[in-house]
Amino acid sequence: MQELDLKRENIGRLETKKLPKPMQTMNDNQRKEYIEKMRLKRKKLQTKIDELVKKRATYKAKEIKSLSSKEKNSFDQNMVNIIHKQAKTKNINY
């Protein structure tokens, strides 16, 4: 699907045997409709995933902040600090 999105592949040139079973019996127009339907479904799912990732990050930050204020020298907080310090050396930011 990514190849079709990037216009590197033409739906008519795809080998029928390499297509998923539901698409093997479809003609080109049906395949285009099916692919568009799947593309929209995929886009909606990706949007939902992005929203959930943001919510998760917010929740984690909130939890870590509340835990760190309670137990600054806890094992868990020390592990988080070590991981963040090591990540910074690899140019990974949290």
C-alpha cells in the first residue's frame, strides 16, 4: 500500500498471485476502491494511534512527576534518571 501511496507502483501491474486473497478475484476498479477504503481505514487508525501515544506520554510524564516528587531516591526513579542520562549521550531526548 505504501508503494501505491508513493506512486511507485501501478495497481494494474501487480501480479494477481501476490495480492491478498480478497483482491485476487477483483478487477482493477474494484481493487482501486478496495485500496482506497483500506487507505482511509489505515489513516483513521493511525490518527487514533497518534492520539493514544500523546495521551500515554502525558500520563507517563504526570505519573513520573508525581512519583519523583514523592520518592526522589527510589530505585525506579534512579533507573529512569540513568536511562535518560544514557539516552542523552545518544542524542535521544525524552
